[in-house]
Amino acid sequence: MQEGFTPLERMEIDEREVLLKIDYLFPTGSYKDRGASVLISKMKEWRVKKVVEDSSGNAGAAIAAYCAKAGIECDIYVPHDTSPGKLVQIQAYGATLKKIDGSREKTAKRAMKAASETPYASHCWNPFFLHGTKTFAFEVWEQMGWKTPDTLVLPVGHGTLFLGAYIGFKELREAGMIKKIPKLVAIQSVSCAPLYQAFKRGWQETQPIEKKQTVAEGIAIAEPVRGRQILEATRETGGEVLVVTEKEIGRALKAMGRKGHFIEPTSAATVAGLSQYLRKKRRGEIVVSTLTGTGLKSAGKSFI
């Protein structure tokens, strides 16, 4: 659907310059279209007639849209408290919506059960999704004149964009096109930060946490299925994991609106973490981040 090559905008955050990928300009309003395009193309190649997926909203919308384009039926499993705007969007594409009472993790388990009979178009489990999100790295490299940033600051729930960017830059390095993978900095909400806990304690895997409510629903993942890979990529690149509070997310949401960008709270969490990181960045350090989802996804809820 003509997805890709979103703008890379130069902007000042707290009087420090940064480059932001405007990924909310994708057809379904989030970066998840990168992965959905490749994954559903593969399903079409395999002549799959129906798929299932579980999501907090954006991945479900992307899978539903690309299934509609491909002529593939899909059932999308979502937690009952998913933003209404995302639910309307998923249904508009003709997908069958399965609202699950309970947590995001319970929703995933229900989808996994359904996947015993129907192909699982999972944005977190299926590797083809990651090989769609890796195009983020290729675009940044090209838009920067075939150069790489020093640092990438990205949101992390299941880590589909984070790991995709890592894979993309790793492939560029292996092809001899770049010398070094950028430092990867992961942003989580303090209300749901299993990767932050594991990183700080030097663990190789994430451990169960007590999940609290957060407006950043897109990264509210208590049990990231690729936690080990995310931690390995973070440490390999000399990166770190940062957490942001609900107040910081709210301030970032309002500040970005005043800059002309209407984004969803998960994107604002990234901006809040970016602001935190920029306070200690080195002179001359080139930092790239992203605005992952449009504010229309959460329209109707008051966060500002």
C-alpha cells in the first residue's frame, strides 16, 4: 500500500537537536505496517486463507488492513480495554474482533490457542514481521546520505521495531556498507518495565513483574517473548534501557502537539525517554528516534 520511506525530520527537543522518523504517516497510522506488509505478503505467497493475531491495537490494525488488501480473513484478539479508536479501525478493515477480558498476556494465550488450527500472523513471534521492520534501518541510512546515526532511541514492548532496526543495521554492517551498528536505547514505561529490571540487574532473561496501568498501552508488555534477544542487542551495541513516568508521558504528548505532531501516548513515551537521554548525550552525537503512532489511535481519551 505504498508504505515506507517516511520523513526524517530534524527537530529540537529540550534545545537539543535530534532526527525523528515520522512513522505515524503509514497507511494504518503506525510503523507496524512495515512488518505487516512483509508478513502478509508471505502468507499470500503460501496461499493462506485465514490468520489470527493478538495485539494491543496497532499491530492488529496493520495485520487487518494488509489481510483486507490480500483477500485473507483474519481474527484479531485484543484486551477488552484497548483504545476504542483502534477497535473501530480494526473492524473497518473487515477483521473479526475478539475482545478478551483480562491482561495483554491472557489475550496472547487465547490467540495462541486459536493458532493451533489457524496460521499465526504474530508480530512478535513470526520472524517475517521483523524482516519488515528492519526497513526502518535501511531508510534511515539512505536518508542520512548513506551514513548511520550514533544512537537510536526506540520504544520497546515486544521489541519489533527495536529488533528490526538492529537486524537492519547488522545486515548493512555484514554487507560492508557501514562500520558500526548504532547504540540502541530502549524506552519503557515505569509502570511496565521488565526489560529495564533485567538490564539493570544484569539478567539474561526478563522475569515476571507486577504490571501497573499505563497510558502507553503499546509498550505495556509484561512478558516480552524476545526479551533475551532485546537485552543482547542492547548490550552488544553499548546501549541502555530507560523508563519514563506517566507525568513525563503527558508532558511529552502536550509538547509534541505544540510542535504540530498529534501522537498517541506510546509515541509520547518515546519522546519522554528521548528527552531524558538527550540531557546526557555527547557533543556532536547524532541521535535518531521515531514517532510510532498517530494520536487518532487514542482519540476520545483525555491525556493532556
